[in-house]
Amino acid sequence: MLAGYAVHAEDSRGRRYPEPPHPYRDDFQRDRDRVIHARAFRRLEAKTQVFTRRYSDHFRNRLTHTIEVAQIARTVAAQLDLNVDLVEALALVHDVGHPPFGHAGEKALDAAMQRHGLFFDHNLHALRIVEDFESRYAAFRGLNLTFEVREGIIKHSRDYSAAQFPELAEYLLDQRPPLEAQLIDPADEIAYSTADLDDGYEARLLTLPRIREGVPVFDSFFRDAEREFPQAIEKLQFNEALKRMLDRFVGDFIINTQRQIGTAGVNSLQDVRAFPRRLAGFSEEVDRERGEAKEFLYQNLYLSPALESEKASAERVVTELFDFWMEQPESLPASYQEKAQQEPLARVVCDYIAGMTDNYIYQQYEKYCGESSGAALP
Ligand code: MG
């Protein structure tokens, strides 16, 4: 039973190219499945989230991170009587626009584009992937996703102004996205702020005393875990504390969003869209705790000297390859050379690089920039 303010599949604004209904899956279930079968989705497996493969094969990559976000988002959506299939489609697609090498790759790609008066934005890139680059169907380009999934790709984490992005006008930029899209970003935050503590601890870049000192909410759950399981090894006490922290964030997110929906008097999807702010979010108290965890991760993990050489290497590979193809576009694959007849070369080179996995870009670097990947690796 969906809430009145949920997105109902039968009310979808539909696809760019109309298609007959499927006998046993609705439009959002089909969109979710189209994302799963997309090449860009499979490539997430070989893209860095925070740690490269150098650390461990059981740390998160962008694919397993995506699956964790989908798990959290589904749980929240079900509790709020939202459309779980739409939420799952949006969670699974939320990171497909990310270039290789995590945040460092994105920064380097954007900096390279800025030198040509352009920019790189992973949400806009994700939209280009599902609209244009995915080539699976004889009847149309792209995945031909419903309006609601494309809108969610654009709006899940930020607002774009219609004045600055006239090409996005069809996505109702003056309105809030449906709650299904609003909950993706907080679910993403919950997923990575707990997972990165876990992987950082396992990588021995974060120590237990440092985490307990820097993340008070974790510390209080760790004290409970020690008291309840005094015989358990430290890692299992750690897991217990982390699980409870995740549960606290998810529970608060559900209850606070429910409360905000009630206070706002929102009863329909149109009310959600017309409301002046987004309604999905944490309480003040938990938002502060989440902020502390995030800040701790920035200071002690993302910006730590331990990951510095990896980031420098990522930056070098992206920047040098970008400049190489700008100077020698004849070395691009034929399909990209063709595209460069219609679009700025920098955009075409950017699209090519953004689609690459970590492995593939290292191969290309070795091939064209004359260094073995061993030299590029930290
Ligand atoms: Mg993410």
C-alpha cells in the first residue's frame, strides 16, 4: 500500500519513446532491471570508492557501495510507504556517473575540463549515460528510462538552476523531487559514513581509540558492546557498535522524515513537489552526529597522508591522458572521433575517460603515456 504522497507507477510521466506495458513488471521495476543490465552499472565493480584494490579485495568498491545504499534506501522507503521499486532504481543508478579513482578522479577530470572552459558533473554525466551512451536496444538510444528515474538522477543530491542549466528545463527544476529521490542522498551518507569507518579500521588507517575519540556516537555504542559482549574480540565489538550506529541513523531518518511529512501537511506527490524544502532528512541531533562522523572521515581518512600518493597518481593518470587525447584525437576510438565532429573535443575526451574503470585507465596510460602502470601506481 503506497502513501498518497508516493510516486505511483501508473501515474508516471512515461518514457521518451513509448513502449507497450510489460506483462508482469511495472515501469519502475523495468527501469531498475535496465540499470542492473547496463554496462555502466557493471563497470562500478572496477571503480574505486575510497580504497583501491591495493588494499584488499573485500573492501567496498563502487558496486558494493551502491548495493549497500540500495539496501538502506529500500528499508526507509518501505517504512514510509514510498515506491520501493523506484527507490531501488534510483539507488542503483546513483553513482554510475562517477569516473575512475573515486573523488580524486572526479576532481582531476573537472580541473582538466575547466581549462577548456567546461566542467564535469557526475549527475549530468549519469544522465548522458542512460540517455545516450548505453547502447542495448535496437529501437532507441540509451535505456529509455521513465521521467521519474531521469529526474531523480539529476535531483537526488543537489538543485540545478533553470537559468544555469536550460537543457534540464524538462525536469521541473523549480519543484522539489519526489520523496523517493529525496531519500537517496541521506541513504548514501549513512552507507559511506559507516562503511568507511569499517574499511578504514580494517586497513589500519583508523585506530579504535581515534575513532572512539572522534566519533562520540560510535564510542557510546562501543561502550555498550563491550559491556554486553565482554568476551568478544575487538573486531566483533566494533561491528556491533557500527551496526547500532547505522541503525540509529536509519531509524532517525525514517522517524524524522515521517514527522516532517506530517508537520508539512503533505498528502500528495504534488504537495511534495510544491513544498518549499526537501522533507527527507535527519533530526538535528542525529544530523550533528552524522556531521561529526563525516568530518572525522575527512580529517583522518579521505585527506590522510596515507591516501595521498594514491590520489596523486590518480590525478596524474587522468590529467596526462586527457591532455594526450586533446593533442592527438586521432588516437581516440573511431566512435569518439565521430562524436568530436558534433561536440567539443574536450567533452568527448571527458566522456571517454569518465566511463573507464580503474584497470582500463591504467592500461590506456601505459599504452599512450609510455610509463608502466607500476610507475603510475603509488
Ligand atoms: Mg554514492
